[in-house]
Amino acid sequence: MLSFRIHRMKPHVRQNFRWAPHTSGVSQLKPRDYEEAGEFEGESFYDVWTRLRGGEEALDVGDVLEIPGGEVRICKYVGFEEACWALPEPKEEPAVPAAQ
């Protein structure tokens, strides 16, 4: 069994996500749009979805499952698709003028 970390999409972001057109390819996820919601064990992404379905903790469109190796999948209407966390680019330090 694998341990899946659950990330729930925040409600204000979910409304936009639900109405956005479906895109293919790897989804870029913004960490600020998600809240951690614990962990759940299962055999696969679909196994976790099936076990949680019908309960209070059911996965909804836009929610994310992550396994310890770093693989991330987002729940969409068509199933689980590849995703990755979009990390902000590091800010460059301002150049220090050379002493003369």
C-alpha cells in the first residue's frame, strides 16, 4: 500500500477550475491554491478515489493526490492526470556595485 497525501483545492479557485476548458498535458499547480488534508493509504490513485467516494472525504474535481516519490496527479472529470507543483522562480539578488 502507498501513502497518498491529499491536497484540497480552495473553494474560490475550484469555481474557476470547474468552468475552465479541459487542457491536456501536465498541469502546473500553485501551492497557494491548495490546503493539505491528511493522508490516505491505497494501491493506486483510482483505489484512493474509490475508497473515499460517497463519504465526507470524497475527492472532488481539482483535488490532488501526491505520493512520497513526488508523483502528483490532479482529479479531473476524465480521471487523474499528471501534474506538478509550479515553484516560484528565485528572486535575483541586486548586483552590488564594485568598490572603487
